[in-house]
Amino acid sequence: MKIVLASNNLGKLAELRALFAPLGFELVAQSELGIPEAAEPHHTFVENALAKARHAAALSGLPAVADDAGLCVDAFGGLPGVDTAYYATKFGYPKGDDNNVLALLEQMQGVDDRRAALVSTLVAVRTPQDPEPLIAVGRVVGEITREPVGSGGFGFDPVMYIPEFGKTFAQLPSDVKNANSHRGRAAKAMVALMRERWA
């Protein structure tokens, strides 16, 4: 079964393709189908993911899955949250992973409470009007390092230290990271939901 992924993020696509493969679902990026990105006007991960999934399903005629993910920093009251991808732009930097990390480390100078969570909310719909979207959430709690460590992954992986591994996500082999990341946990839950409800 083909499912459109409502994202143009190549990192997300690679991670999710590997995680959905056991179900026999082929993930197709919306960009491959000429579908533009959906507006994300909401303040919660679940609302934005649902909007993106419905948009991709409407324009593709296929079932769709969307991920809305972000970093929630305790010292900032859970921000940047849904605005994570644009975090750097609030401080005068161009949009981008490296600039997001730079801006975060600058904003956290002198902050002792380094606790943060990476959160991924996956929403899947069979049709744009699906009254029963599947919703799966993955969450990983860690601490923001004082400088980037490791060369793997993307996003905030180089500064997200995971105590259970004693490493940042960027230091972990990709298979270990994928299995234990916020997106990996959400995908695992989503795969179980799809097996139960869609298969």
C-alpha cells in the first residue's frame, strides 16, 4: 500500500521508510507528487500533524501520514515546541538545523536546568475526511549539552544528551537512534495501530 508522507524533510523520510517497511507500506514523499507543504497555524503538534495529513491525502488521493515534532525545553516553558523548525529565525539567523542548534545554545547560556524532551506526533488518515485518524506520540527526555557532540542524525541530535545511553543522539548508530528516538517510538506505536486498524 502506498502512503504519502506529508513532509519534505529527507531525514524524516529515511527514518520513517525504514520503520514502516515491515508493514509492506511504501512511503512516498509529498514532494515526489508535487504536493506543496501545508499551512501549520496551530499551537499543538497533534493539530498541525492532522492538518498536514489531511492536506496530503486531499491532494494525492492516497492515505497519508504526517509527523509534527519539536523540542520542548523545560526552562522555556516547553518552547520552542511547534515552532522548533523556525527557532533560529526568532534570533536573526536563517532557518536551518545548524542555526537552530546555535540559537538554542546561545539562549541557554547560564541556564542550569538543561532538561528537555524531543516529541514526535504522528497522525495517519485513510482519506481527507477520515473521522478516526490514527494518532501516536513518541517522547524522549534528555538534557541539552553545552556544545554539539557527535556527527550523526539531524536537527537537535548533536545537543540532545540521552542519559540511558550516556551519549547524544548524534553519537548513536542510526539503527539504535531510530529505534529509540521520539520519532522511532511514535512510529513503533503507529505501526501497531495500523496493523490493528488498517491491515
